[in-house]
Amino acid sequence: MVREELRAASDHLRAAAVAASDSDHEERLYDHSDALAELATADHGPDHGRLARITAKLDDIAGETTEDAAESIRDAQDSIRAYRETVDGV
């Protein structure tokens, strides 16, 4: 099963990494992109807590990078929020 919203978030973060202002941001964004790509195809989807931690880390990066990268990060966060609406719990 593929979780399309998480796959989309991963794609947005790849675009953000390309537009990132420095190599540290680029690496962190690629790492988050890889993690979301894995979660998109895992046997079980991630819980709210894991997604909230990822979203918070993305907030930090978005505040420190280029506007183009920040826009792609916001798009990724929108995709994560869309997925979270389908998850039971909080």
C-alpha cells in the first residue's frame, strides 16, 4: 500500500533540498525525504507523534533557508497534514 500524501511530501522535500541555501539544510531535507518515502510504503503507517516531530523539524529548516525551499517545505507539510487527517487518534 502506498500512502500518496507521504510520497508527495517526500517529493516536495526533494525539491526543497535542491533549492536549499546550504549543504546542511540540503542534507537534512534529503534525510527527511528518504524517511517519508520509506513511511509511504511501510507495512504500517506512522503515528501522529512521528509525523508531528518531522513537521516541527521542517519548521526549523523552513525558517533558515531560501524562500523557494521554504515554499516546498510548506507544500510537504500540507501533504503530511492531509495524511494525518486519515490517521486515527489525536
